[in-house]
Amino acid sequence: MASHIVGYPRMGPKRELKFALESFWDGKSTAEDLQKVSADIRSGIWKQMSEAGTKYIPSNTFAHYDQVLDTTAMLGAVPPRYGYTSGEIGLDVYFSMARGNASVPAMEMTKWFDTNYHYIVPELGPDVKFSYASHKAVNEYKEAKALGVDTVPVLVGPVSYLLLSKAAKGVEKSFDLLSLLPKILPVYKEVITELKAAGATWIQLDEPVLVMDLEGHKLQAFTGAYAELESTLSGLNVLVETYFADIPAEAYKTLTSLKGVTAFGFDLVRGTKTLDLVKAGFPEGKYLFAGVVDGRNIWANDFAASLSTLEALEGVVGKDKLVVSTSCSLLHTAVDLVNETKLDDEIKSWLAFAAQKFVEVNALAKALAGQKDEALFSANSAALASRRSSPRVTNEGVQKAAAALKGSDHRRATNVSARLDAQQKKLNLPILPTTTIGSFPQTVELRRVRREYKAKKVSEEDYVKAMKEEIKKVVDLQEELDIDVLVHGEPERNDMVEYFGEQLSGFAFTANGWVQSYGSRCVKPPVIYGDVSRPKAMTVFWSAMAQSMTSRPMKGMLTGPVTILNWSFVRNDQPRHETCYQIALAIKDEVEDLEKGGINVIQIDEAALREGLPLRKSEHAFYLDWAVHSFRITNCGVQDTTQIHTHMCYSHFNDIIHSIIDMDADVITIENSRSDEKLLSVFREGVKYGAGIGPGVYDIHSPRIPSSEEIADRVNKMLAVLEQNILWVNPDCGLKTRKFFFFFF
């Protein structure tokens, strides 16, 4: 019985790639230094999987920035502004597309399906000249082979690539991206031919868009594309991999009928209904790659339940055609539990990171082949029982409070227009008020003080003094720049979710549980293992201190319940919305304490609200209902004169604009500068928005600094579709990732 891993984290167990990338970008190391670190990470992963007994080991899942950007490079689909003409695409062009450079902006970045991972969106049009411009997939296959590891090269499938792209600037929005299939398939044929010549016997084509609600012509594109590739694929075993949701019945029918394909991969963790489709009919002689080990969360697999599922599938597809797999790439989990020193033994026993997950996959494959490791299965059963019965998991008071929320509508008593009038009387803001999103850059010294305070090497008095000095600098700078609504810069905070989770009950934290978000940016999601409550105030001390330094309004800065939920590893023993309501009640307590502490503007960030939207339209309404309700719960009790802001970033918002309006925030700040003002089109199309809105004018994730003329142009574009009395001017996101205090209004 064989095992398979869809993909693997690329940062390294201790974020080796992050530090190598940032050193290279800063000019402190060479391209050769970066490539050496990259090769060491890759070889370590391949050897680890090989030694664990994994049969189908992926290659070409490593990327210096993003796997979709790698595909853009492979196809030579570089937007003209980067000056690429021909030849192998180097790191300079590659990173310019991802991050922009001194003269041109980066390509758009957006969320990868409903995850917190971001991909670089290809910009395509009828005039793009495709060519085989990056041999990375073949080179990595050969690299692994030289180490004695035969891998399965992974490519983003051609149809998914096009459907995840956007029309380039100046191209009609109605342009049919699928019309480019005949132009990109010759490049795919070249890559596949080279892989075959290098000795590859399997290839994996990721086609995750198949889990979406696709119209008939999009499904037909799969049929046409794979028929065109059939002769090139001949002689290879071809796995088409899907993940993140159930595959619709019509898409399942299309997928299992594709020409030249020998195997089909399904997410059987998030896609439990797919099991019924497989049981109702699976093509004879084909392989089923059964994704029973969760690639999106860090809970230990339930071996008994997974084995039962696999045994049922074995009866459908046959023993020799069933492969045990992860539900999706392990990119979305932390790397290795071995590196965890902060977790206590009980909670640690409940978890499995990426390295443990391929042990789980192999253990299940062996058990299915009659070689069950009784000791491992017994330990797994004991850990699951411990988690179910642990008194740390359940808090009866929290359960009751959350249950009481059901069936009630929580809204502020007055409409937004009346509230904005009351707030204006109190705050006296000018037309086009300016603000920033929250965080400011953090120096090495600042991080050192925070780290040493945590380790009890710095006294509380010295710690508070250091933070106070930093806050004063940030406040003075903003006053000097004449910002209207200030922030305190958040020097006391690490990650925007981790900071709150550390002060809430029901959360656990890792030392090295890093997960890539985009590029070199990693986050360390908290683990929500039990019922959530707020033992004491979390931010009031710092916000009140900052407000005492200025006569201008100071924003209280909070992370919203949906974002805390979506950016954590969430318990899987109760519905997600129940956990979200618990978090909302905790944040509600904090909002009301901030108001009592004299803070009149409170920002509750819901950066991740859109990314949690289910992939299937039939599930949208339920999610948006409880997500929006959770946000309203947090601030339904404040006075009209308290201004509630929220912030969202890097997502497609147009399809949920009515839910955003229903959140009933007084002001929303939103990413806009990378998206060519796509957001503004929703207002051009007649959506009325009466609350304050700040579509970002400055892409803070790019090293490029726009001119004040460029920013003025963006503001004028906004004024063409928005009333000046509701428009705010702000950057796209917090400034923590900037190296210097350079931002302009």
C-alpha cells in the first residue's frame, strides 16, 4: 500500500528560507547563498520523506515566493513593465514581479482559495507571448534524483492557472482567459517532455479550481486541455489533484473522464461528500489518492476513523489502486513538532505538524497493507481520548453565554448616518481625514526588549518604559506629519492574532509553529484547543497611555473574532461558528473597556473575513451570517459617539460588499492599491455605501515608494465614485513590514 504527500512547507523548520530571502533582498548575501539555503531545505525534505517510507514524494513544490508565480515564470508570462524580453527568467525579474522595484509596482497578491496563503495573480491578455522560460520543475526533479530520491514533479494545472489569473491592465474585463489555453499548452508539453526525458514516471497536475462552482464551458476546457495533452502525457502516470472542498458531481464526472489521466486526488477531510461520489462510481483501473490526513490543521489524525474510510474505499477501487494521501499540501501547517519547547506534553500529544503528518500517512498505508503498528495506533487512541475528556477543553459558563447568542440580532441602536454625525461633533475631523492602519516598524532593539521581558530578564518597569518611549516617538511622528486619527504603533505586540490569543483562555502557543503567508512573511497561528474567554483587559493600558500623549483621537486596536478564528489552528471538535461566537464575546468585553478608558475610536480588524468564505456558493449565506453577526456582537454595546473602524486586506470584496455593509462599521479601511482600484468598481456599479471608507493609497508590502502625485491621483479616482465626506486616506495595511518610517499622504 502506497503513500503520498500533496506538497510540503518550504520555509524550513526554523524559517531558514525567510532569513535567506531577506538577506538577499537587503543585498547582504548573493544569489548563490540563497540557492544554497534553498537546496539544503529541499534535500532535507526529500530525504526525510524517503526515510519515512513515502512512495510518492513531491518535487517542484518549493518556491522562492509562490508556486503560481513559478508557473508564470515557467510560461514566460511576464508583464511588459518588468523589461523581460527572452531567456531563462532570473531572480531579479522574478522578485520584481512579486515585490515591485524602485520604478514599477508589484503584481497583485490575493488569497489562495480560503487559506491565509497569498499567491501572485498572473496578468494576462490576448497579446501575451508565452515561452518556456523557467526550467525549475525539471531542474528540481534532477536535483532530487541525484540524491537518490525519485519524485513526482508538481505543476499548477493549465486550466486552474488561467482561471486563477486576471485580465491585465488595459485588457477588457470580459476577456476570456480560457481562450489562452491553445497558447500555454505547448509550453506544458515542452515541460512534460523534458520531465519524461529526465526519467519521471509520475507527474502531478494541481487543478484545485475543480472544487468551485464552474459553468459548463469551464468544465469543457478541462476536457479539451487534457485531450490536447494526452499524447504528450503518454508513458507517464498522471495524477490530477484537487483539494479544499467537496468536488461537485458534474466536475467529478468531468475529472474522472479526462484523457491521459491515471489517478485522481481528493480532499476527504473538507470534502466528505466526495466519498459518496467515489462509492457511487469510480473509473476502473484508475488510482485514487485518498486525502484522509488533514493538510490544513494540526490535530493528530484519528487513525481508527481514517482506516475505516480507507477500508471502505479499498472495496471500491481495489487494494493496488488506493494511495493514502494528505488532503492538500502541508504548506498550510507548521513544520515539525520536534522543534516545540513551549507546549506541554498533554497538548503536544494531540497535535501533528507536517513532519508528523507524513508519518501518519505512512502508518495508515502500512495498516491497510496488514502491517499495523499496534503501539502507534494505541498511542493515537489514547491521545484522542485524553483530548475528549480533558477538563481544560470545556468551560460551561462560556458555552452557555455563546449558546444564548443564537437567534438574537446584535446591532447598534442608531443607523450609521446618525452615528457619524454624533462622532463628527465629538472628533471634529477634517474632510479626507488621514490615518494609518495600526502597526509601525519594529526595531531589533524593540524585539529584544520584548523577548527579554517574556524571559523575565527585563523588569516590568523597564519594559513599560521602553514601550512608552517607542509609543511617544510614533505619536510625535504622526503629529508632525499632521495625521488626523493616530495609532500607538503596537510596539508591545508580536503577531496581530498571537498577541490576543496569549491573553485569552483556550489558546496554546508554539515556539516554531511558523506557516508561510506570502513571500518571506510567516505567521505563527495560535492553537485554539478549548473554550475561549477573556480573563482581563488586554489593550486598555497601552491605548490609554497613548491617548494621554496627544489631544488627537487615538485608535484602540483590536483583532476581530473572525480573523482570530481564521488565522488560528481551530479546534475541530465543535462547529467553527460556535468558537467564533466565544471569541466575539471576549472582544466585546475589551471594546467596552476601551470605551470606558476614554478611547473614542476603536478599530476591530477583520482582515480575514473574506478568506473564510466557503468555496461553494451554497455555503456562503450561512458563513457570512455568523461571521458578520460575530463582528456586530463585538461593538453592539458602545455609544453612538464611539467610532468603530474595521480593516480588510488582499481579497476579492466585490462579491461580499453587501455583507461588508451589513457589518455596520462606522469606517472601513481596505486594500486597494495593488488591485488597480478594482474595489472602486463596485461603487461605480451603483452600490450605495453610507459609512466612512478608506481604500488604501499605498502598497506597504512593496519596497517601492509611490510619489505624492501618484497618491493624489488615487485619491481623485476615489472621489470620482465616493462622496468626499465619507472618504478617508490611509495605507493598504499596517506598517510593521516597512524598514523605515516612509509613508506619505
